[in-house]
Amino acid sequence: MGKQAAAIIFLFLSFYSMEIFVAVAATSPLNSSTDGHSLLAIKSHIITSDPNYNLASNWSVGTDFCTWIGVTCSRKHLRVTWLDLSNMGLQGTIAKEIGNLSFLRMLVLANNNLSGSIPSSVGDLRKLELLDLSSNRLSGGIPLSLGQLSNLKYLYLSFSSLDATVFEGHFAKLEKLSWLSVSSLKFKVKLDWVPPFQLEQLALMSCDIGGQFPQWVQTQKELMILTMENCSISDTLSNFLNNFKNLTALYLPNNQIQGPIPNNISQMLPFLESLYLGQNRINDSLPDSLCEMKSLEFMDLSRNQLSGNLPGCLGNLHNLISMKLSSNEISGVVPNSIGGASSLQWLLLNNNSLTGKLPFTMKNCTKLIVLDIGDNMISGNLPKWIGNYILDLRVLILRNNKFYGQIPLVVCQLLKLQILDLANNNLTGVIPNCVGNFSSMVVNPESHDDPYYYDLDGPLETFTAVLKGQEREYSYKISRYVVNLDVSNNNLVGKIPWEITRLSGLIGLNLSHNHLVGKIPQRIGDMKSMESFDLSNNNLSGTIPASLSDLSSISRLNLSYNNLSGKIPTGRQLQTLDNPSIYEGNPRLCGAPLPKKCEEASMVPSITDNHVAANEGDNIIDDKVLFSGVIICGFATGFWGVIGVLVFNKRWRYAYFEFAEEKISRLFGG
């Protein structure tokens, strides 16, 4: 959409240089203008749900139509040259009177809810250079008259409900066509058809193009951007890519493309910046020639059947921003050279068979914001360099590996972290108290105004994360709303740090299947955003805090198989969580939804529980304070145990002082 908008702006500036502008002072009477009557006819077929664009009041008889919303007129003829009603929430149909706007050069109705068919009168707009009807609910066929628009340069018919067959006649006179974007169409053209145009950009989404790379596409020698997504292509890359020397972006995801990546791909596509081949059947190992693609910025080869080792030359890709090799059969170690790819922001190697340790050279990838190496066999301690050098990380996923040792405190220096997933490893030790430092988990990230979220606006920049027990795919822009902490299925011990309750932006928290002890933090209810909360299969004790009922968004809760006791809290959202399995394995729990009823005595909270609830958040009852108290009491007991005897026993007192005097004399030579 960014390039599409740029094209529209470019055309507008071109028109301006030809003295075409919005005629704010035009004086042609409405009743003498064909364009004015046509616009009113168009308005009669549509309504808008957006109060900011009230065509009913703005497009009215008695006013100058050249000043109406979305209308641009020429200076010389005072005729409509540009009609842009995009993103106005329009509903209804496209009136046939649209064909009466004979001076129209741009028609943009994209991103609305228009239905019905495309009127054949669109073919009468012989001056039209841009037609954008994308992202609507248009249905039916495409009129053959469209092929008569000999001045058309940009045609966008994608993301609607069109289910049509197109023939050569639909493109008969489109000699000037430069950009073409369509979806859900069936191409029924001759095998040897040579189109009258030479495209710079072609986008075919979910189209039926015959199962192989079409011959007519291979005639487009000036292509710079080529997209064929979900088109059931089962061909190989080798012969096809030989036809394009000027490509800067190649998007072929979600097909059935087979065979290896050509060994000479760098010679075939020397200027390529974006390579998207995800969700295909590409096999064999990655060729070293990939490392020679010096312009490459985005590379997605995920969800294929790639095998072998990662090329040791990957560090030569100094301009690479995103590398996605997840869900393949790649083995071996992550090469030391990876640190040379210092521009990387996305690195996804998850769901492969990688072994060994993460190389220390990765500390040079300081721009990383998404790092996913989950579902491999990587081992070793959690690298401290992650917390010392990769300070822009927002997503860190290391789940399902063989990491061991303690969670290093330096991880808490990742203040921008929103997703931390260390589940299913062999980690030991305690959960660090400093987890409360994750400031991007404290404030709801919905309020963040961070340009990082808009740096990567590619259509396929996504990653997978486990939330609510399910693996889901998220785009990076959506991920700003996903805040998750998962350290489940490890060997962690100790108490749940109360500081974790500071993470009020957390949507998911999973500490299950560890060896945690102590009580559930009383201020757990402060985590208002929480939707999924799992503490199952630990050794937690005490009562369930009443504040749990303050979690108004909770939809998945699991406290099973602990040593919890007392009455289960009720009220608010907890009333909807009525599955007894949530609390099973805690024989001392009682109350709904368990069948075991509570006795009156067990409903009264103890003084100790009240004391902890009142003071836990302020850290008044603190392990350090308690330890200091024990030391003081021990000192006092020992001190008065000795001094008291000397005070009340004269014979012992004399003996002690004689002994001390003798020792002092010897010490100082007395």
C-alpha cells in the first residue's frame, strides 16, 4: 500500500505541474454541468458511516462541486479530473453515471464497503490513468470495456469479492499499464499470449494462473516488484528467475514451489532487496551464493524443507534487516559469522534442528528487536551478552531448547522486552526479583508511540508466539498488544517475587511445572491486563488471594496441583471460570466450583494472612529484614547469656577478669 500511495502522489504532482488543481473558486453553475449531475447520481447510490465525511451535506445542490470532499477539478475546463473517496466507510454500489466524468484521470474508491458489480461505463473513462477499487466487497465479473482504457497506468482490483475470469480482451488496449494488482481471478489466456504492456509491478493474490509460472509473466522484462501469493504454483525456480534482471522484490509465498534455490541466484537477481519464498516445498541446503546478494534486506525462507547447515558466510549480508529461516530441517550450529550481519532486526531460526551454543559474536547484532531460536537443541547457559548488548529486544523466544543454569540478572536490563519465553528448558535457581524492571510490561504498550513499530511495514513480517497455551502468528504491529512472560517447564525454585505484580501490562503469565514454593503474591490483582495465568504443578501453599477476582480480563486460569488451601475467591470474572480442573490437586481448597464445601472457620482469614496482604507490596515484610532480626536476636541472646552470668556470679567474674588480664599482659609483653 505504501508504493500504491506513492504512485497516487506522483500522479497528483504531475497533474499539478500541468496546472490541475482543486478549484476552490470555480463559478460554473451546477445545473449546467454534466459532472455535477453525475456526482449527485453517484452520491444517491452510496452512504457513508464515517461522520468525518458527510457527503449528504457536503455534496449538495447550490454549491460548487469542485469544492466537494474528494473532488479535484482542472483550472481550464472546470471538469472533474480526480475523484478520491477512499477510506470513507462508503456503503452501496458504484453508479453507472461514473462513466460520464469524461475528464477523470484518477478514480480511487479503495478501502470501503462498496458492493455490487463494476459498471461497464467505467470503460468510457478514456482519459483514466489510475483506477483503484481495492479492498471493497465488489462481486461479479470485470467488464470487458475495461480493456479500452488506453491511458490506464495503474490498476488495483485486489482484496474484494470478485470471482471472475479474465481473458486477453480485458487487457486489449492497456499499452501504458505499469502497475497491476488483482486477487481471486482466473486467468484464461493463451499459453503464447504476449500482453501489450510492460509492467513494473505485478501482484497476483489467490489467482488461478494454471499451476505453473505463466509464460506471459516471463515476458515482463521491466518488472521490479513481482508478487504471486497463494496461486498454487508447483513449478521450480531455476528456469523462471532467469527472465528477470531488474527485480528488487520477489514475493512468492504460500505456493507449492519445489526444488532447490538456484546456486547462481545472486547472478539471476543481482539487485534484489526482498526475497519472500515462505510456505513452499523448497528443499536442499542454502546456497553460498545467497551471501553474495549485497542488496538483500528482507529474506523469508520459512516453512519449507530446507536442510543442511547454515552457510558460514551469512555475516556478509551487511544490509540484511530480517532473516526468517524458521520451520525447516536445518541442522548444525549457528555460525560465528552471524555477528557480521549487524543490521539485523529480525532473526527467526526457530523450529529447526540447530545444536551447540549461541555464538558470542551475536552480541554485534545490537539492532535486534525480534530474536526467536525456540524449538531447537541449543544448549549452554543463557547468554549474558543478550542483556548487555541487545538492548532494543522486544521479543526473545528461547523455548524448547536445552539451556541450563540460572536466569542471569542482566536479562532484566532489557527494558523494552514485551515477550520473554524461556519455557521447556533446564533452567534452575530462582526467578529474579528484578523482573519488575521490564518497563514495557508495566505500561500498557497500546499507549506507546514508538517509531520502531512502523520501521518494518512489509506485509509478511510476522512471528509465532505461545499464548494461552496455543501457538499463534502475530504481525509486528499487532505484537505491541501482546505482552507475555513464560518460564514454565523448568526447574526453578524459591518464591514468586512480589515484584512480578508490577507488570500490569502482562496478558499472559506462565510459571507452571517448576518447583516454586511460598504463597501467591497478594497483589496479583494489580495485573489488570492478564488474560492467561498458569501456576499449576508447583509447591505453592497458603490461600488464594482475594484480589484474584480483580483480574477482569482473565479467561484462562490454572492453579492445579499445588498445596493451596482455604476458600476459592468468587466474584467478577472468576464466576465465569467454573471448571473444577482449574483447582484440582489442591486437597485443602474448598468452595465453588469444587464440590467440597467450606466450613465457617476456614472462611476467616488468619492474622498472618491479613498482615502479609497489608504489607507485601510495600516490602515491609521482607526476607532481608527478617534475617536482620534473627541476627540481632541471636546476638542479644549470646551477649546477655555471657554478661548476665558475670554480673550475678562473683567467683566467675573474678576468674574471667584474671584470665583476661593475663592474656593482655602476654600480648603486650607486660
